[in-house]
Amino acid sequence: SQTIHQWPATLVQPVGSPLSLECTVEGTSNPNLYWYRQAAGRGLQLLFYSVGIGQISSEVPQNLSASRPQDRQFILSSKKLLLSDSGFYLCAWSPLAGDYNEQFFGPGTRLTVL
Amino acid sequence: GQNIDQPTEMTATEGAIVQINCTYQTSGFNGLFWYQQHAGEAPTFLSYNVLDGLEEKGRFSSFLSRSKGYSYLLLKELQMKDSASYLCAVMDSNYQLIWGAGTKLIIKP
């Protein structure tokens, strides 16, 4: 069966510090991978998605970046965090060619920027 | 632009039935999803509709009308554990999910 891991679960960082969140998927190959951010009481905002190694599409211009160094690894980074970067970060995967491309979510990382 | 609308919050009684509505305007349509999200947790998949009509899965059912850009999630025999946010999401012509802000459902004994 497939599982998706995210770490850390919670993170408190000062403004201007760097960020690195990691997501890995097990039990599947060539998944589509996604990074979302959810502000408190809000819906999911798609940040990045990837259909393959080194292939990253950015949905929202901001100070975040993503990389996919391996097939089942997706990393979200920032060089300098802003207060507005606080939120719940979710990684998700979907089959490359599924019946309806259902997305499966990792447990999330709650980031607080102070 | 693309838009998904659903009520912000609803309250229902344990054992009752509740219907959560979702209306959408998107660039293309490749299916509508409902997810459940408990506070502080990741969303989990509930249902998928791509054709008009009702899909039933245990206590949960989901309905779709593509001509009206409308869906609802029906929860029967409500239990306290059903207290959660319910997210409506539409897959657009680029196969990207457009998400609603979610409906927070509060179940009272």
C-alpha cells in the first residue's frame, strides 16, 4: 500500500530564516506530487505541483520554491521566511494515470513564523 | 475566474441528516471531489462525482448537477465524529483541483 510522509509535524521559525520541508511517498512510482498551503479557516492553496523528477510548476509567485530530486521526494524551501508564510503545509500525491486522479495527503506541517 | 462556494459553517444534531451544498464556476470540469478534514489533520477522500446523479457510500452520499454547477454532500445518521470541515474541490480542464474554503460542520448531542 502507498504511504506519504511529511516532516517535521510542527515548526516555529523566525522571520528571515530559511525553510526546508520534506515529503516522501512509498509504494508507488511516478506519482504526481503537490504542495498546498492552508491558512487558518481557509481552503487549500496549491503552491507547486510536479509530474516528474526536476519538473516543477509554480501556481503562486512568492518566496517559496520546490524541488523534486528523486521520483518520490518533494521538497519545499524558502531562503527567507515572511510572517505571511505561516500556515498548514500539506504534501499530496496522485497516480500518474488513475481513474480519477484522487489526491492523497500527508499528515501536514504546521509552520508558525514569528 | 474560478470559484467554489460552500457555506462557512453548519450545525446539526446527532442522529439527524445534513446537506452541505457546493456551487462552482471553473474552466472546464473533470470531476468533483468531497474531502473530510478534522481539525489539525490532513483531508481524507470521501467521494467523487463526474456524471450527474447521486453516488451513495454508506452514510454519505454525493450529488452532482453539471448543468447547474452544483453538488451536495448528504450525511445521514450523524455521529459526533462527523464534526469536521468538508471540502469541495473541482478538477478543471488542466486536471488541477480547485478547492472551496470548506464547510465546518458542528454536531450537537
